[in-house]
Amino acid sequence: MTTRPRLRLGRTLIPGVLAIALFGLMALIVLNTSFGDGQGFPDGIAITSELGYAMFDLDPLQSEAGSIPNTEAFLAAFLLIALALDAALDGAIVLAKREENGEPIVALPQDGGSVSGPAQDEQTAATDGGVSDTGAETSAASTDDTDTESETETGGDDR
């Protein structure tokens, strides 16, 4: 017999009703607000260059005829958005760090420790990419400690 999902009434319903009411209130405010006509900027003036000149306090380089006055308000908004995005990036980095037992886990440890991930097999990979049946390495360097003329510096055969 299958059971149908049931609507839980009571305390668990209150946050959902409040969220819907808040959304409805914001929609009502936006729909009933009258916005004035957009004025835009004068032709031939780039707001980007005006903001750049204001950012570095280069008043002599700002355009004189038809210039956009008081660009500092735009500059303040630009800097606040930049700080908010920087804080969000820092927060994402902090949340993305993985730790186990108080120690960070890295993908490629430098100390030769175990790499996080699936369990490794007991077999050792051979130098040709295969795996030996005995689990021992099949490279010439593991069986022979001395370098011969047929081996390269890395221990492989000279082919």
C-alpha cells in the first residue's frame, strides 16, 4: 500500500506562508510604482570614460562640453559592488575547502601522503601501463639498482 504525501499544517507551514506574503508585497510595490522616463546621457559622452577619470581623479581629462557631472555617485556604487563580489568570492573559497579531522585535504599532496579519493588497488601498475599479476613492479629499475647502457636516466628501456 502506498502512502500519499500529506500537507503538514502548523508550525512548519508558517515560514512558507510568510515567504509567499513577502513576495506578494514586493510584487505589489513594484507593479504600483511609477517610474519616470529615462533621460540617458548626452550624445558623444561615454559614461565609462567619465567614471575612469573620476576614479583616478583626472579632472583635466574629463570632457568639458556636455560632461556628466557628479560621477562620484556612480563610482561609489561601482566600488561597493566590487567589494561585495570580492567578499562573495572569498566566502566561496572558504566554503570550498575540505577538511577531515581538522586537517585540509588536497588533491595532490606534496608529502607523499595518501590522495583523497577511491581506494587504491593492491596491484602495482607496470611501466607499460599494465598491471603485473604478482603485484610487483615490472620496470628494470626496480629489479636492477645499477644503470646499464640499455636504460635511460628514468630507468626505462632504451628503444
